[in-house]
Amino acid sequence: MKEITALELRKRFGEVMEDVRYRKEPYLVKRNGRPMIVLLDIDAYQADESRRKEDVFIEDYTEERLQEFLEEDRLDPGVQARVNRRLR
């Protein structure tokens, strides 16, 4: 992950946007030496958001209900692996 100051980002926004989108290079933007935001490619953001929603789904169910889902085989393999880790 590349780092850039907020001031430098303002000067080079077009270039940074191309790095993020086409080179899939995330940027950590700092102000006064402190991390403020991260710039991500939309595909990376959507993948992260999808994983976050699956994790919330898993956390919203009791272990008993999760066990029922596993027994009924309603979860896709990726989610099932996370559920299994949580049940251990």
C-alpha cells in the first residue's frame, strides 16, 4: 500500500486515481502524519464489503441456528468454513 499526504493527493489526484483503479494500488492518505483514509479500487471495496456482510450474517445467528444451517447445507463453502471456525 502506498502512502501519500492529503496535500500531495490534491496535487496528483488524477494520477493517484489511475494507480488505484488500473494498477489496483491502494493508497493510505495521511494528514499531519496521521492515517485518515484509504483509497481502494471499486472491485476490492466490493469484495471487502461482501465479506463484511457475510461476517455480519454469521454473527447475527445463534450457534444453534448456525448448526441447523450446516445440517441443511444452505451455506456456500466459503461461508460454511467461517461458520465452522466460529463454532470451534
